[in-house]
Amino acid sequence: MRLDLVSFRGTAPTGAGTSLLAEWRVGTILQAVAVRDAKTGQLWLELSGERHPARIASGDQQGPAHGERLQVRVLRTHPVLALETLSSSEQIDDHTQAAADALRRFVPKQESPTMMLANLAWLARGKGASQALPRGVLEAAARLWQSIPDADSLTDPKSLQAALERSGAFLEAKLASSPSRAAIATDLKALMLSLSRALQESGARPSAARSDIASHAPLATQRGPLTTLNAAPATLSLLDAPAQQLNELSRQIEGALARLTTVQIANSAPDHAHSILVELPIRHDDRASVMRLRIEQDDARKHECDADSAWSVEAALDLGPIGSLHARVTLRGQRVGVQLRADSPGVVEALASRAGDLEAILRDVGLEVDRVVCLHGMPAGDTGVRPTRLLDVRA
């Protein structure tokens, strides 16, 4: 499509700098946004913050829709400024740009939630001078800690489903469906936001926390092997002053919220419509860890059976001093396969000794077992780096 600018005078706000039109040369590639008058349908192009009336010279006579993003190239500068559209932003491109913008905002802030969990456990045990913290902060932290599902309860399918629904990954979807107050009261993200608000009201400043004890986490991604989030120490025990503890806890809450948001961004990608990643905090008595889960349609096995019934479930969990545990279950129709991996040879041996029991349980529920295999070492392969461009450097 070719678009002509009928006037070189932009409608920039008062005080704006000199128009960039004088700097444009033939071949220059520009980013533009189409603007339509609601009553007349008159087309304008917004270029470099300035609006210019435009007309459609050739191609699709309907032209771009209001708000549509365009990439245009300068064809000539006289007698009119003629522009050629190179591409228009489709829905997937809009999502890609929005996702990249969100990642640029949240990735630098994200931290592994394991440090937050370690400090919530420390507060729950009433260690040190924790009782000197404001009452509102302690109550909000206690509500969050008590809402983290217990590991033993997750052996029940319905309890696991409820825990995943309350993991925080679906809070915005819940809010969009006008849920009851009770449905939100136990959502982990809502409780994290509540604790963040209590910390702010108590004067906490996350930017003032010590940066040398931060714990960063790899970028959440749908690609590559599912790695664990390693356990972390309770850093509040290293700080004596309540103000320092408030700042540290506030930074960790903000970092954990940013981490959760990056997970939600990974789940929202259009090319992962049948895949979801969840990082679920779980309690083990007086400590906590994060179980990472990835549920997806198994593209590699689609040809073997009905595509809708080819699925895989992965889980990764840090076991503390004995290393990591990884599990992958594939379900193709009524056929199931299980692969278990561990860092510790002792754990591998223990898993192998119970493999027969697991096979019997699976057969009892009507599944045909391909195999149950126990291996030493974590999965290797593509690191799963997201192809989204976070940094755009131009000469």
C-alpha cells in the first residue's frame, strides 16, 4: 500500500521540537500509527510524535484501521512525501511487542521466590527480633504463609488442582470473571500484593535493601529443560534493624511478584496456547520450596494418536542438600510413560526400588504403561532462551 502525506506540517504539541520531516531521506524506514477521525474517517499518520494528514495513493483503498501500527519506507519526498507500507502489525505482532515491553519492565526486577519463602518461614517461627516488625506486616506475612499448600496435600488430585488455581498465575483471569471475595482471599498473588501494600504502609523501601544478598532466577520460558529453583537462606536473620528487615522483605516480595508476572507473560504467548508453566510454592513443615510444573500438548507425539490426547507433564523440585528431582509423564491416549531423574544416586536407587509399585498403581486405574525409567542427572538440551528481542541496538 502507498500512502501520501498531503501536508508536511505536523500537529505536534506546543513546545515540541522541529519536525523530523526535514531529516527523512528516500529509503528511510519509519514506524507509524494510523489515526482515524471517528466521524469522517479521515486518515492521519502519527510519525515521531507528530500527526500528518494522509491519503491512500494505491493498494487497499480501505487503508489501515484506527490504531494500526505500520512500518513504512520513504519512496520520495516531492512533490509529496510518498510512503510504502512494509508490514502492518497483526495480532500476534502486537502481542510480541507487548510481551517484550513487559519483559523489559519486569525481568530486571525479578528474583527467585525461594528467598521470600525462606523469610516467610523464618517469620512464622518467630525467630530473632521478628516480633519487632509492624503488626500489619506480620499478619499479612502469616496469611500468605498459611495459604501456601502443604506438600502432603498435593498427593490428592483435587487438592493439587485447587493449589494450582490459587498459585497466583490465574488471578487476573479470576478478577475478569467477577469472583467472590472468598475466591480471591487465598490466591497467592493477591496475598503477595497485600503483604507488599502492608510493607509500603510501614515505610519499607525496597530500593534501600542490600543488593549483595539478592537471589536472581533464570528467565521463565516455555522452551528447554525445566530446571529447579534452588532453596535459599533466610536473609532476614542477617539483619538486626527492623527497618532493614522491612526493606529486605519488601524487595523480595517485589522480586517474587515480578517473577510471577514473567511466568504469566510466558503463558500468554499465542504459540503456546496448549502449554502452561506454573511455579507453585509448597510447604514442608517449617520450610518451603517451589515446584515448577509445565503442562503441554506433546507436539512430537501428535502423529501417533489423536492430537488432543497427546500431552506431557513435567515437574522440577529442589530437594535441598541431596539435589534436584525432575519428573516427566507423557500421556498418549491410554498409554503412559514416566521418566524420573535425580542428582543424587541414592535418590535414583530409591525411586527405582518403587518403580514396580508405581506401574501397578497406573495399571489399576486403567492405563497401559510404556515404561517407568529412573535416571541419574538432570535433563540436558536447549537452554530455552526466549526469542523475544529485549534489547534493540542500532548504529
